[in-house]
Amino acid sequence: MTAFDRDYYQRFYLDPKTRVTDRAALDKLGDFVCGYLRYLPIRVERVLDVGCGIGLWRDVITRHFPAARYQGVEVSEYLCERYGWEQGSVVDYTSRTRFDLVICQGVLPYLDARAAKRAIENLGALTRGALYLEAVTREDWDGGVLDKRRTDNAMLLRSARWYRRALAPHFTGAGGGVWVSRRAKVSLFALEQSS
């Protein structure tokens, strides 16, 4: 089990030599995701970033949707103390209301298959608009897509097919890691759908 402590975040998020992403890369990704949500159109007023880490998405959301309420949830006690996030897990986090955008980046591969399935069910319950999901798959690992020196090898890898099947009851794939909730009133052209 990975310890999500100071050393983990120093290695994968803060050290320029070993981090998995940086502000510029996240800004570029965030510009795409937020722009795509406007295109769909999904009105974004409430955002849940579950597994928010050091909070890289918060500034992106503030820039694109200044009136939106951002909620950071993190399992790491260390980060909750440092950044003031709400402590919780994607597997069982609850809220009275649903969110227009739920972000779940790099979280599910740390869960065993049963917990990951429960987490996806929970993401379906929490999302009323769209989900941005990033999860390293077996195909990513085996296919040379990743820089393995900057990727945690403690992840539990599943196939992309496994994720698509688990997401299908709740979401329609819209490409680029964006999954539209089946309860959202959004029409996607057939070729906009990735599943």
C-alpha cells in the first residue's frame, strides 16, 4: 500500500526531476476540459476534486469558472493538514448535492478492483454533469505511453476495457478523459462519444 505522505508528494508532485505533472501541463489539460464542458454545454457551479492532491485543479477551475464552488477531498492526512482539504475517499465520500464537474485524476489505480468498482459507482452518484477521469491502464503501462521513472509502479493496473465497462452504466465517454453523466441533459454526436 502506498503511503500518501510528505515523501510521496515531494517525489511525484513537487520535485521538478521526478514529478508526474507541473502547473503548465495541468493548465493546458484544464483549458481543454473546461473549454469542452462549455462547448457541451455543461454549466459548472459546483466542482468536486476527489483525490485533489496539492490542489493543482483549484486555480484552473477558478480561472474558468470564477463563480464555481470548488471542493477538494483527499485521503492523505498529510495533505489535509497542509492544505485544509476535507479528508475522505472516492470510495465512500458523500454529499447531499451532486456536482456539475467531478475530477478524479490518478486515484483509481491505487484501489483494488472491488474498491475501484465501488468508487466508480460513487462517482456516478456524485456527478450530475461531467466527470474528468484519469487512470493509468495496463495498456498505458505496457505500451510505452508513460515515463516509468516518473510514474508510481505501486499502482494496480486494469485494462481500459475494465474501466469502460464499469463507467458505462453511469456515463457516456466524450473523449479526452471527459465522461458525461447519463442524467445530464447533454446531446453528444455519435463520433463525439468514445464508448
